[in-house]
Amino acid sequence: MKSQKFDVTGMTCSACSARIEKNINKTDGIQEASVNLLSNNMTVKYDESLLNESDIIKIVQETGYGASIVGKEKSNVKKNQGPSVAEVEFREMKKRMVVSFIFAVPLFYISMGHMFGWPFLEMFHGIENSLIFAFTQLLLAIPVMIVNSKYYKVGFKTLFKGSPNMDSLIALGTTAAVAYGIFAIYKIGFGLGHMNMDMVMEYSMELYFESAGVILALITLGKFLEARAKGRTSDAIKKLMDLSPKTAVVERDGQEIEIPVEDVVQGDIVIVKPGQSVPVDGTITFGNSSIDESMLTGESIPIEKKIGDKVIGASVNKSGYFKFEAVNVGDDTTLSQIIRLVEEASSSKAPIAKLADKISGIFVPVVISISVLATILWLILGASFEFALSIGIAVLVISCPCALGLATPTAIMVGTGKGAENGILIKSAEALEIAHHIQTVVMDKTGTITEGKPRVTNILTNGNIDNVEMLKIAASAEKGSEHPLAEAILEEARTKNIDLYKVDRFEAIPGQGLEAEVNNKKYYMGNIRLINEKNINNQFLEESTKLAEEGKTPLYFADDKSVLGIIAVADIVKPTSQKAIKEFEAMGIEVIMLTGDNKKTAEAIRKQLGITRVIAEVLPQDKEREIRNIQEQGKKVAMIGDGINDAPALARADVGIAIGAGTDVAIESADIVLIRSDLLDAVTAVQLSKATIRNIKQNLFWAFIYNTIGIPLAAGVFYNLLGWKLNPMFAAGAMSLSSVSVVSNALRLKFFKPVRTIEESEINTKSIFNVDDSKVIKEDLFNKSDNNEKGENIMKKTLIVEGMSCGHCKAAVEKALKFVDGVEDAVVDLDKKAAEVNLTTEVSDDVLSKAVTDAGYEVVEVK
């Protein structure tokens, strides 16, 4: 099956899109066709062996519309040289509106002025000037009809082909009005020629040129406002397209040259200077910098990048000079993929849209029938032809189902665009709708709830060696190891800026650990089996058991006589994971953790995060089965994961949510992609889904209720009872405003903000899986008193910090200080420009100042 996108022209209401969809879908070889009224395009999945693009275009043309294959640009982010289709439509509609009102205003003045007592030209007044009065109105109405001839071309074409649309209603109504007006002119002329003044007076009062002209002008005004509002719904895509720089500086043959960004090829060395945008995706090969990725990820704080780190195209280099190797270029860049996903989601249809489509498909023929029947019925009841005709025209005009066709796609486009602004890529309208039904969220542990890589959490010593010295020797020894836990110890040493010793001898002991000689002394580093194998005195059994129960891996550090200490390593929980879980539970959504880890580790994390249910020791191939089991209980399930082994489960779930830092396979299998590896964004995605569906239901309600009330009123149902009758001109104005109100309501989604109901005080911030302070166990280690927990003295320091101005600054400084070893807590007061720090161990003023300075702020004083 091949999928192809087409531009469709001539559509004006949901009846158009419904009719095209119906005719395409009933064709042999078509798997699925989806027509989007808002973006004027159509996506078709079809069997290439049975038909081709030309056949599909022909079907659309036979239905009464135009179609063409969407042109493929060299790059999604490349700016078009000419105006877009939407801009052309907007300009044309503006021109039609201006011309329409230039002629419609004097037409209305001449035809209705005498009724309101307005100053009136004598040449149009009196029975003797009736022919001038009538003929002038015809001359003024003709330009309005010509400039809006599209309504007649499309309207009658679709009517004759058996698929009437909104234009058909307008064309029928205004044509009937003008035709009757021309008939009246002949009657006036006949009356004047035969001196039948009663006939002249009668038909002078039955001219409907002003109805036709003003109806066309008001509908065009509504279409103009609608086109302007519709343009705003795609602002998110336009902003994304505008992000990409147009040129890039590359290094070729030893020279720096500036080339168009679309000419950058994979492997090029690209140079980025301070203040410039990164042109494509790549990996830094020289230099370092602070890069602002907020436009793509929503992360407000610039991220420090060094050699080996990845950079994303369209992010901004805040400071520093660096070079990087281009990896993803053209349509493969992150920005291009985001734009493509947002466009596809905006063009797709949510299940709720099918209701509107079904109604629209039969709505127009029913309205025409109601109009004809109402006209005939009033004539039978003895009403004048003038009255009956105005009833028929009012029914045709007020019933145009524009609002129905716009109710869903406008909200979907704004919703998916808002998601992109927040670093949430929603790949289809269906996923956006289903997400608001979610009852259970299943989360993978590694890389989703946790960071996905081990970190040092505790350093314990027996007092015979300094903890920094022990870490220095251990990291020196582990430098020669390829074990994942070794990387955690080396990273901890790098974080503390510890210079390593030269290792005289190194030997890896498979399944146990290592043996190394440092400074002419032999050391061992490994698990309990290594300690037992070497018959080393171990006095840390109780502490190691406690660490293991917490889900941490204790690594023993020993010389050839005794264990000197323990370095505990664990895959730590992300800072926002617990809050995200609490937020889901506050929304009434059950949270389940699914992991392949052992039950002991899983249980430790469950207790820490307060998760009610954990499914542990699940093999990768069994994750999909677990999702299916939950679904069989009648629950709508969302799966959040990041790894290759999560892909089947992501595909099985009602909504698959992939963490952006995960694998391409997981992202491809998911319905929603979180660019940042932050579970709070999953909460935002569900809240955005709820807000969007609520908006769609509001739109559909007003569109349906409008027609439900409008048609009986226009048909004169309330005339005999209450004297209510709808003038065709007011019907035209009301119809236009209904479409504008629906689009305007959808635009309210631009103000969507995620709701956070859980306060920070309700979160266990001092988690067993967060990196603890490096604790030193003294000589009285084996005394049963808990020195670490009860004997700590909390010290306080206050830093006066310059440069802070908003909540983001506050968060950045607090985050920087909390990562300093020995800091229990940090609270910033923006008004006082002060940061109060609680310390569990002595931390120098220089270390605290450096943490704040590295975050981009200036420390004036430490108290």
C-alpha cells in the first residue's frame, strides 16, 4: 500500500470533504482516504497495482473539485519563494470582500434607505422612478455576483453532480433572489407602459437584489475572518519552519565557506559561533558551549555541551565556539521530523470527526428539501410569493454547515501545535482523542522512571581512609574496566574534579570485580564473592544488606587485609518522576511500573515513589502480553517507554508514549513522542488531550445547536405563534459568524497551560535513589547508633546572588546548589536575591559559589 498526499481545491464546507471521502473510499484499491477541510488536502492509502495518482485525481474532479499531488520540497524547513496556498486564499478573499462591500453598501442604502428615513436621492424616489430604482440595484448587484462567481461555479457544478455543498446553498438562494428581481423589473416596465400603477407599486416592493448582494458580501466577510483565523491555527508549524537558519558555515578543504543549509551533507564539519543557530543535527568534535534548545524541547535552561555531545538543528548557541560533524541533514533533522509529525497530525482525523462528516454528507440535500418544502407550504397556506421566497432563501443561507466542518480540524491543529511548543509530538488526531480516555498508565523503569545509567549514590568508609581518597583509588583502578558500573565511578570522580593515580597493574576478575596495584599497594574492587574468595575481613555486611534492599549495588573496596569501604551504585530516579506519578494518580489514572529488574530493586523503587503496583522480572518479549492482559480487563492503557524492548508494548497499548531520548524503534512505534525525557510531559500530553477534546465538543455543540435553532426559525415555524421571521440578510450574517466563533473557540487552546495539582511538599525529594551526601563512617561504625541519620548537624549558609529575575532563574540556582555534595536543601528568595542552603557536611564557600557561577549567575557574598 502506498500513501500519497494531495492538495484539494474548491472545498468550502464539511459536505465537500465528506462527499470526496465517500467517493474515494468506495473505489476498489483504496484502503483509506482522509480529507482535511482546514488544510485543503487529502491523504490516500491505496494499492498501486489497481490504480495510480491520476485515477485518484480524476475521481476528485468527477466529484466536482480539483486535486493535485503535493509537491515535494528539498527540505521541510526550506522557505518557499512564493506565497503559500493559505496566503493566496487569504489575499483573494480580502479582495473579494472589499469589492463586495464597495457595491453592497450603496445597494443596501438605495434599496432600504427610504424605510429608515435616511437622506434619499430624489431620482430614486417615487413611483415614476421605479424602473431607475430597480435597474440601479441590478447594476450594483452584478459586480458583487461576478467577484464572488466561485460560489456559483462550484455550487452548481457540485449540485449537478449530485453532491451539493455550502456553495450550492448560496448559489441557489442568491440566484433565486436575483432571478425574481429581474422578473420584477419586467413587471415594473410592463406596468409603466400600460399605466398600471398598482402593478408598479407591488413589484417595486418585491425586489431582492439587496438580499443577494448583502448575503454574498456578509458570507465573504465571514470567509475572510475565517481564513485569517484558520491561518493562526497553523502558527506553530510556521514558527517551527522559521527556526531553521538559511545558511551554514562549513569547513571544506581547510577553508570556511558559507553555504545554503540544504547543501550541507552528512559528514561535513560545521562551525557555529556565539549567537548563531545550529543549522543541522550533529555531534560536537571541537569546543564546548551553552546551547538553548527551548524552541524544540521547551527546556528553558540552556544546556552545557562538550565534545561528543549531540546538538540539534535550530537550537541557539548562547556562548562558546564549537565545531560539529553533521549527522542528520535535510529532511532527516530533528526539526524536519517534528514539522512532518505536526503536519501529519494536523491533517489526520479524530474518531469524533466522523460524526460531523456523516451528518454533513446528508445535511445539504436535506436543507435544500426543507427550503423547497417550506416555500411551497407557505404558498399553500396563502402567504405571498415574496414572503415564501424569503423563507426559502433564509433556510438555504442559514443552514450552511461550515461550522461543522471546522469544529474538529481547527482544534486538532491548534492542539497538536501547542503540544509541539511544549516538546510533545502527537503523531495523529486519533492518539490525541484516545489519550483523554486513558485509565491506566504503564511505565517502563530503566530510562523512563530512572535515568537509564548507573550513578554513585553512597560512599561509606571505615574511617581508616578518606572518602575522596578511596574514590580516587577506586576510579584509577576502574579506568581499565569496561563494566557499566565502572563508568559510574569514573563519572563521579570527574564530577568532583579528582585527578587519577597511575595504575601499576590491573587484572579483571570475571563475575567478581578487579584487582589493581596503585602506589605500590594492592587493592580489590568488586562484589561479595570477590571478598569471600580472597578471604578478606568484611565488617560491612549489615550496611551492604541495607543498600541491596534499597535496590542499590554495593561495590566493596578493600586492601589485602580488610574492607575499607563501600561505593554504592544505582540507576537513580529522575527528579520529576515521582511528581509525574502523583499527578497521574490525582487525575484518577492508575500507574503500573513494568520492569525486567529483580523484584527487590523494583520493590525498592515502588516504595520510594508510592506506586501501587509493580510487575517485575518481565522478559522483553512479555511486556506486550502484560499490556494486553490489562486491556482485557476493559481498561484504556497508555504505555510509556524508551527502549527497543518497549516497541511491541508501545504498539499494543491504546496510546504509546515514547521518551525522546529513547531509540528510534520505540519512537517509531509510539503515538506520542516526548522530546525531553521527562515524565511530567506525559502528564501534560494527557491534559492537552482532555482540553482539545473538550474544545471539539464545545465546537460541535455550538455548530449543531446553531443549525437546530436556526433552520426552524428561518422556515417560519415561530411566525404565526410569536411573529418571528428571519431576514435572509441576517441569516447570512449569523451563518458567517458561526464559523468565525468556532475557529475563535479553537484558538483558545493557544492559552493552554499544564495544571499541576501536587505541591512540592507532597513529594519525597530526599529519595533513596537520589545521589546522597558522601557519608563517612567513623571508628564506632559497628556501634548500633545511626550516626548518619541522627547525628548530623545541619548548617546553613546564605548566598547573595545577582542576575536572577524570574522563576526559571530561581529553579536554575536551586537545582545547581542541590547537586553539590553536602547540600541538604536550597531555597531561593527572588525578592531578597538570596539563596539559603542547608548543609549536612562542611562545604566551602568557593564550591557553592562555583555551582551558582556555572549556572550563569554571580555570587556577591556568602554569609
